[in-house]
Amino acid sequence: MVIAALMVLFSAAVPKAQATTYYIAANGSDSNNGISKTTPWLHAPGMPNCSGVCASTTPQAGDQFIFRGGDVWHTSNSALSPYTGSVASCNGGTCGWDWHWSGTAANCNFPNTISSCIYIGVDTSWYSGGSFSRPQVNLDNPTWANSAHHDGSHTGWVTQCSYNDSAFTGWNMRGDYVIVDNFEFQGKCWSSVKTYGSDAEFAANGTNGDVLEHAYFHGWTMTYTSGLAQVFDKAPMIGGRGSLWILTYSVFDGSDAGAPCSASGNCSGDISDPSGTMGIQNWDHNVFRRIANTTNGTADVRSVHDNLFEYMYDSFDTTTHSDVFFTYGNYAPSGTNFTFYNNMLRHVSAGQTFAIDPPANGQLHFFNNTLFDVGNSGNCMQLQNTTTGNTSVYITNNTFDAPCTIAMDYNNNLMYLRNSVVFQNNDFIGWTSLSQITATSGNSNLIVTDNGNEIFQSQSTANGQGYTSGNNYQPTSTSDATYHVGADLFSSCSTYSSDSALCNGSTGGVTNTAGSGTIPTPYIASPLARGTTWDAGAYQYLLQSGSQPNPPTGLMAAVQ
């Protein structure tokens, strides 16, 4: 288990004289010493209500802060305990928890070396109740189904927030080299206008080395105000103006965030809206479900892999469109490679699906992705530049199901993609030629090259061979059209992934097992070892049993 291994690494690598483990629980007291499960604190450093020994403790590199599973820390309702308190003039607004201590870079290189990181998370053997569930940071607004303030005219909205979080941050993380692990976030409610950077459940305001893993975000709500463009579709779960180095093994599920997010005009929420700042650099092994956006803004993005994007549609705010994943300008240093691989995209229809801006003078490797049941086909995948720097794009071993198209003629106040795009080993279902799926009109700066080994099949032929949505379009037989007909691209594996995961199958696909709490384990993909014989399209996956995360339990139906 990931958490167990993490705890072992901490205990083995960090001498007691240099680091301390502190415990926090709903039955604790800040006058306790906090260094055992029997003498925990009630609050953690940075919570305004932290007092006594808790307040006099200064977190150091290598320290661990262990929260008891199943307990809930409240940021807004002072009548509930434990209550974090509230601090003004924090992150451009008000915060419930303001963490400002850092680990050090010396031995903090997650996940390999972590002894000088600060760890804020869990011990899954320590919990209240009958079994472990994530400790929760609750902003105390009820879910839509449980709220007394329904908006009958605009289904899915509420008429008011119990606590208006438009300029409120639940947890402001402004330390560096900090690992935040296994927390559940819920109860956020946005009302009136959005204040950029000061309205998130979790704000990433550090500059180096922070990691958010095994998180679960759900249960947000919003009020309806007509004509608020780019407000409610981009209300972020993760905000701030700094950098989150890694977002990993986390689930963002809007199943209980208003009316069912099942069609365009029904969704809400955003993961990250960096808008000119660093944002989230590396996205891996996450589930994004029933939400309007993941990211939309200029950011420093380096890798996006092993993620599941599904049931994402345009938001309630019909004055603007939503985006499944949109890097509107890439702040990564010139010459940086951007890798986008092992992702599954299905059952979505947004204003833009994947809109990717490679770093200037760098390379984009779009590899081993599966895209199907995508609406708004003309905006399925767009490639563009925000600089005059040349980029080289490699689109290899993907499965594209019609009507998803690839646009390279998009400039909408940006710049045309420059230099070259190379295709190889792709499976195009519902198409007869590469020219049908690509659009380059008006872009004289681009050379498109087909290196071969592409498969073009009609929908009926592909379905007849077992390539179906029920099977995630993976081959089921050695007689299928994509089986062992791809060119061997093994020599490029180190470019795509430093651990060669794309070639030897050493990493699985989307999983979320450790400390799963209320979320069953989701599976989508576990690549088989490739060896020297390659398939075309997304590589053959080893099918696994398992269930997708269910909506949270205990929701109440409301009769309008």
C-alpha cells in the first residue's frame, strides 16, 4: 500500500533527533504534547484556533503531522468541533487553515526521497469509527441535495450559500516541499463573483516541491447570478498563485455537486485555474468526473499521464464554454518537453476538450491515449502556440474514435502551431485518411508528417472486431487489426517517461487504493509489457476487475 510504504520510508530515513511525528484528532487537546496517538492535539499548526503546545511548536523539515482518519475539521461553522478558526488577510481573502512552514530540497524528491519533506497525512491504522476513511476538511456548506436553499428556476444551483466562500480558502498551503496526503474536501459554496486565487478549497501558494495525493474533492455548490461569464464553470478546487509540483492518485467527483452533471449546461467546478501563474506541473493517476473543467489558463505543465477524464460537460454558466484540459499558454522553460500519455477520455462534450500549448522550442509527446464518445468534434483536440518558438509534436500509439478531430489551424488571439507534427502507430476509427481527422487550413508554419503504421477502420468494422466503448476500444484478439502491426518505438521511451513505464508496463493505470475511504478502487488501464512487437493504437491493456467510484452516500432527495 502506498501510504504504508510512505510511512516506512519516513520512519526508516528520518532520525528521531531530527524529526518528530505529531498526532491530531477530534478528541485531542492542544495542551497535550501531541507526540502520541493517546495525547493528540485538537488542531494543527496554522489553524487559527491552535493554542498551547500546538501554537508553540514550529514544524521542521522531516516532521510528520498525522490526522486521525474519519474525523472532520470545520472551517466555517464555529458551533462545530473541531473548528479551525478563521484568519483574515490570507491569500487575498480569508482562510480557515494557513500553513506556511517548509521542508527542504536536500532530500525531498517525491516519491523517491522524502526524508526532508514535511508530511501532513494519515496512518491508516489510526481512525475513529469502524474502518478507516479520510480525515475531512469541511467548509460546512451542505451539498445541493441536502440544502434548504434550492433554486427552482435554475436546476442545480442554490439560492444562497450558508457560508459564502467566494473569497475564502479552506486550506492555504504556502510552504515548500510539503506532502499533503489522504484528505477529503467538501462543503465549498461560491456566491456572486469569483475572486481569482482566493476562493479555493485548497490553495497551492508554495513555489517548490509540494505534492497533493490521494485527495477526494466533492460536494461543492454555487448560487445563480445571470451573465457571470467565466465564473461558475471555473470555480477551482485547487487555487493559489504558486506551484503544485504533483497532483496524484486523487478523485474529483461532482456527482453530488448540484443536479446530475449529465449533459451540457449541467456541470460546475474546476480543478485549477492558474491564470498567469505556475499552476500544477504534473498530473498523474487521477479521476476527473462530472465536473466542468480541469484546468484553463496559462501554466507550467510538464506531464499529464494515467488519468481518467469522463462525464465532463459545459457548465451551468452558459455565457462561456468549459474545457476538459486547456493549457492556454505554457510557462515551462523554453526547450522543455511536455508529455501527455496513458490517459483515457470518454463520455465528454465541452466547448474545448484537449487544447494543448507545448512549451516554446520544446516537444509535445501525445502517446498511448484513448479518446471516444467525444462531443463538439471540431474542438476535440487543438494544438496551438503562444510564442514564436518552434515546437515538435509527436502523436503516436493513440486511439481516436470519430468524430474526434485534431485541429492545428487554431489561433484565436494566440499563434499558429509552428514547425512539425508527426503521426505514427495510431488507430483512427470512423476515418479513412489522416487528412479527414486533421485541420491545418491557414497554417503555413507547419509541416505534418505521417510516418506510417496507422490503422483506419469504419465504425462497424472496428466494433465487429471488439473495439467498442464497453471495452474502452482495446483489442481483444490477436486477429484484430491493431495487433502487432505498429512500428517499434522503443528507442523513444526514455523521451516519453523517465521510468520507461510506457514500454515495460512497470506502472499501472488509474488506481486510487491507499486510504480510499468512501471511494472504491477505480481501474482503467494496466499496460502489458511491449517488448519489441508493438500494436498500433493505444497498446493492449490487461483487463482488471474493480468498480468506479460511486457518488457519496447519505444524500437526501429534494422535492421541488
